[in-house]
Amino acid sequence: MILKQQEIPRLLNQYYPDIKDIKSVRELNTKSINSKNFLIITEKEKFVLKQFLDDISSQKMEKICKIIKYCVKKNIKISEPIYNIKKKFVIQKYKMYLLKYYEGEECSCTNEQTMDLAKNLALFHKELGKISWKYKFSRNRKRYRILNKNEISDIRKKIKRKKNLDGIDKQIMKKLDFFEECKSQIPKKSTNFQKIKTIQFIHGDLIPSNVIFRNNEVNTIIDIGSLRLGSVYEDLVQSSFRFSIKNTNNIISIKNKILVFLENYNYKKFEQLKFEQYQIILLKLILEKISFIIRERYFYKSNLWIKDLSKYFKFLDLSKNIL
């Protein structure tokens, strides 16, 4: 049941009776296929009503909201979920929950913003590291596994057998050699994300559009639905890379910003990443994302995230150049 804008005032009145004097409701254009978001403006406050459309369960999202509420109480700068009339966060019938709205802007990725984000990410990881593993949130590692030789061979055969190749098929066929070349640069005994000592809760999708800044400081981290078990190094590498490449393709500038991020990330439980380690983890993360998209297309008949494939091949090219 996908929410319609005209339904929102009635639902707010039913499930959030303390929210009064609603002035306007409008849908936010977030370009997300996983959710619909509505900005709620009242006389005194603003909120975001979020409906999640992916396969995440209401029970899991409720647990995520509880984790985030704990982090808010520990003064972590992350979007605060709001209790509904049942003293819960998620309305199961509509797969929706309410968050506080935070003013600000997306990052311009100055060094000042980079340093502040690194410091806030370390604080966030520190609090997430205290939370029990009884919440078993982990992604499907099998589908994110880097494509092996047999899979790549099968994909080539599948593409050659197709009578009418589209642009995606041609792109993948052209890039498979490059994919294998990058894969060969990962040592067989590279950093293992699944080592018990490194596993804890992480954000899982900390990219520029998921952080709101104000006066060059982090105002809040958003998009909490990606929270899962993983290595803090995944969050650290992905976020520092994505923020460093925003608005530039200059390799020297990208590398310098990454180094600034790493120098300001201070989570004493974990050793500071050396740049050589960073490079290997980055390659693995990008190859895993590309593998997921290609595997979905040719083995599961799904085009999930296919629009992001060109972007990830670009990331792969950039990551290879900073090695």
C-alpha cells in the first residue's frame, strides 16, 4: 500500500495525535526506489514521514529505530525517530515511521566538513559498537560475493546467446576484462571483513546525500534503514571515498581528502587504516557492488540497481587510479 499525499494528515492525526496545526505536506524528491518521504510542516516543527518500500520487515525497522533512538540519547548526530501513539516507531500496516526534520545542506566536501564528518562517524561507530548482536542484521553475503571465473564465463555466454543486446549488455561485455584486471589486484589473503573482532553495527550507506551539514558541521546523518552488521572499515572506506570524489575527478585531490578523513577518524577500538589496506578494501567494496548488480541481472533476472552500474564502473576506474 503506497501512501498518497492526501492521506498523510489523516494518518498523522490517527497515529501521532500530538502533532497539531499541520500547515502543509509535500512529497520529497529523494530519487530513492526504496522509500517515499513526505515533509510535514506544522506551526512549530517539521518532520519527515518515511514509508519504506523494500523487503525490509516492519519488525526489523522497529529494531533499527530503537538502536538509533539509543544513539540520539548518546548525543550522536543522527535523525531521531518519533514514538507513535502505541509507543512504537513503525506503523506496520503502512510500513512507515516519523523522523525529526533537520535543516541544512548537502556537503560541498571542504576539508573542514571532511574532518567533522570523520570525527562524527567515529563517535557513531563507538556507540554502535556497544549494542548487542541479538539484532541479526547482515546483508546477503552470497549475492555480494565477487564474481568468480566460472560466473564471468557464464555471463559472457549468456550475453553472446542473446539475440538483441541492449546498452547494458554491451557495457558489461566491454567491462568484464577490466573487472577481472581489478579483481587480480586483490591479494588472496586480503583484509577479511568477517573477522569476529571487527564486526559490529554500521550505517551501511554513508554517502554525501545521507549527511546534512550546517555551518560546515554535521547536523545529522540520515537514511537509517541501511543499518546492519559489518566492519567499521566498510563504512570508513565507503564514506571517505564517496565524499572525496564529490565534485572532483582529480586523483591528487581525492587522495588528499581521503587521507584527511582517515587522520580525523578516531575510534580507538580499531587500528588506523594504512593507505595500502584502504586501497584493497575499496577495490573489494566496489567489485562487490558491481558483482551484485551483474549477478542479479544474469542469474536472478532482476535489474535491481542497474542504473547505478555505470557509476560503479566509474568508481572502479577512480579507485584503480589512486592505487
